[in-house]
Amino acid sequence: MLLKTVFIRFYKSFNDDFLRRLHKEAKPKPWEKLNGDWYPYIEVAIDSEITTVVGANESGKSHLLSAIEKAISGSKIERDDFCRYSRFFTVKMGELKHPDFGTGWKDLTNEEKAFFR
């Protein structure tokens, strides 16, 4: 089983994929709708041959690695991690949302496929 894609939305420095939203030929996926509007996930392709993440300071390397962990485990997803650049960010009690994560996998056995359903 290999991780193929991580889907991230509203997590720390990952807001939503506004470039895809503005692309004329892009089409929303059903799970990308929020309150009737389209907020595409940022899709990060994972290459099984790559073992490092390189980038400038404050470019989101640590955010990406922690997003992968949260997407796979489903744990430690906190309201405090919500993207402060999102139009949905608020400090009002009870209104702050959680960030969204998803994963895409390849080379799964039948047993692994059953686990994810």
C-alpha cells in the first residue's frame, strides 16, 4: 500500500486551491462543496521515490508533513490548526471549524481496501 495523494483544506498555511477554483475547465468534486460553494482541496501528489521535502523557511514543509500524519491517522486534528487566511476563520466561541484532510492510495490489497471502506 502506497500513499498517492494527500488532500488538504483549511489547514495552517494550506487554505483552499483558489487557482483550481478560478480555472475555467476545473470541475468540483462532490466532497469539495461547503455550504453550497466550491472550496477545492489542495492536492499534493506523493512520490514513493522521494524521501525529502526541500523549501525556503516558512514555506510550509512542516505543515505538509504534519498534514500527512493527520490525514493518515485522523487524530490530533484541532481547531487551532484551522487556516487563519480562510474566510471561515473566526474567534467566535463555537463557530471555529476543523481543517479537512483526505488521502488517495495505490497498490492496496483487498484486505486494505476493506479497511478503508
